[in-house]
Amino acid sequence: MLGGKMKGDAGSSSISPLVSFTLGAAMATVCVLFFMSASPGNRLVDIAAWSRNNGTAAAQLEHLRSVADADAVDVTAVAASDAARNVTLAAPAPAPAKAATEYGDLEEVLARAAMADRTVIMTQINAAWTKPGSLLDLFFESLRNGVGGVARLLDHLVIVTMDPAAYAQCQLVHPHCYFLRTTGVDYRSEKFFMSKDYLEMMWGRNKFQQTIVELGYNFLFTDVDVMWFRDPFKHISMGADIAISSDVFIGDPYSLGNFPNGGFLFVRSCPKTVEFYRHWQAGRYRFFGKHEQDVFNLIKHEMTDRLGIAIQFLDTKYISGFCQLSKDLNKICTLHANCCVGLGAKLHDLRNVLDVWRNYTAAPVAEKRAGKFQWKVPGICIH
């Protein structure tokens, strides 16, 4: 009994360590597989690392900690990547709306019509001048029947309208129309020379021209009762800050003794001309009751001395008018119904002018050169 018991105890003692080792190894393996399952890509590498380990408990524990830390970093990186992919970017803030200005869509109209050097041609009309057969029709006809490609300048013409009816009519016949909104004066009807409404209209036009040069645009302003036959830009000096037509031309284009007419006026945008317009506007109150053309004549000496501004007075042989009529149809570029009061009188004489011009352009070159064509004079105003 005693010997058998001793034997059984010995067998139990020899088996127990083996079982303990086996169970310990199995548990360690389970732990390794558990940690490795969190990072499948590293599984084989980590198992290989385990097999190379010396087998000490301290080394095994340290390895397990490093694996756990690496997996924690991987999980954080993956989570951050997923979050980045799922972020919805906020829409960009809308551009701030442009503040409304006194002149509305003026800059848009100017930009569409301007030449490459930021020059525009401008005229100004009211409803009385846009009726069928009225001044706007004659103005268009002269340009379309002109010579030397002058019709192309219509692409750079801005028509400034003074009332809604004129604006609506303009939009039917021309792409570059601008409605200049004003208060205090009804511009739909004809304004008689030197009346209160006439002066308001002329000084308002002057103020609008100032705005154009302040915006950085050069302009050639033409009254709508100016007939265009050839390109007038060829006669405007590159050295002129201002070029203005003449009621009376005395022969020297830079003499301040010439008598100006603001119905045909080129202004080059620059600091000197901006300042000139400020003084010109102030002259309305210095010389109360005068219209803008008279004030120009009164301040021209002072402004050329103070600002050094170059003013060219245009030769009436080319830029002509009823005041001093050019009779050479081979040279004339424009013809203004100046020195003529009343819409009816202007229409009568300008229709005769266009009749003569049509006959001239249709004639053989030899007849043109012979100078056989003359204006129909006298008319109501033309002489």
C-alpha cells in the first residue's frame, strides 16, 4: 500500500510540470493571436518575432506591449483617415454684393463699348430726339453712309438717355444704351436754348462727363445733331488732353483765341483733366447763369496756366458746323447743326445735308475730285 502510494505521488509530480508548461504556452499563444488579430497586416511578422524570442517572460511581456502600442497607433491613424474622408467641406462664402451706385450699370456699359485704349464715343438724347425721322435716325444714317469705314465706330458708341421712353427706343436700335436717372427735370420734351431746364440739362451732361474721366475712360462726346461722314479721330492730336470743336476757328489749333463748342469734345482721362472738370463744374456758380460752353471759354486761360493742360481746337475744315461751314466735301469729317435754334430747323437743314452727301458718295471719283458738290444753301440755319 505504502509503496503503491509513493509511486502514484511520484507520477503525479512528474506529469504536473509538463501540464503546467503546456497550458502556459497555450495561453501565451492565445494572447499573441488575440493582439495580432487587431492588425492583420502585421500578423506573420509578429508571430515570427515571437518565435525568435528567447522565451523569457520579461521579453514576451515587453514584445506584447510594443505590439499593442503599434496597433493603437494604427487604429488612431485609420480612424483619422476615415474621418477625413467623411468630412463635408463647407461651401465657399459668396462674393460680397456690389454696393449700388448713383450711376447703376454704367461701368458695365462702358466696358462693353470701349476701344482697346478705353475710349468710348458718347451722345445724349431724350424722347423728342428718338422719334422716327428725328435726330437719332439722321445721326445713324450719316454714320452708315459715311466713307472710310466710319460705320465701325458705332460699335463703340454709348447712347446716354435722359428719360424712360428714350431708353426703351434706344434698346430697339442699339446695343449700348445707358439710362441716366435724374430728378427735378422732365427731359422728355425739347429744351429751348438757355431756358432753366436747358441749363440743368447741359450742366448735368458736364457732370456726367466728369464721371467718365474719373472712371478712367477717354471719351469723344458728340451731340446727336452732328453728322459723321469720316473718322474724326485722325484729326485729334495725341498730345492733346482736350480737343474741342470750334464755332469760329482762327487757324491755330492751340490758340486760346478760338471759340469752342462743347457739342463735339474729346477728353483724355488723366489727373489734369479730372482736375479741369472740377474747376469747370465750380465755374457754374462762379459765373451763375452761364452754360457750360461759356464757362469753358472763361476759364481756359486760367486752367492752362494752372494745370498745364493742352487744349486743341479742331479745324472747321474737317470738324465743321453751320457757324463756320466747310464747303469741301472731300475733306469734311463731321458737320454740326450749331448756330441753329429749334428742333424743326435742325431737322430741315440736316435732311438737306444728307441728301447732298448721298449724291456725293454715289458719284464717280472724277466728279468728287472736281468739287462739283455743294451744300444746299441757304437753309433755315445753314448758309
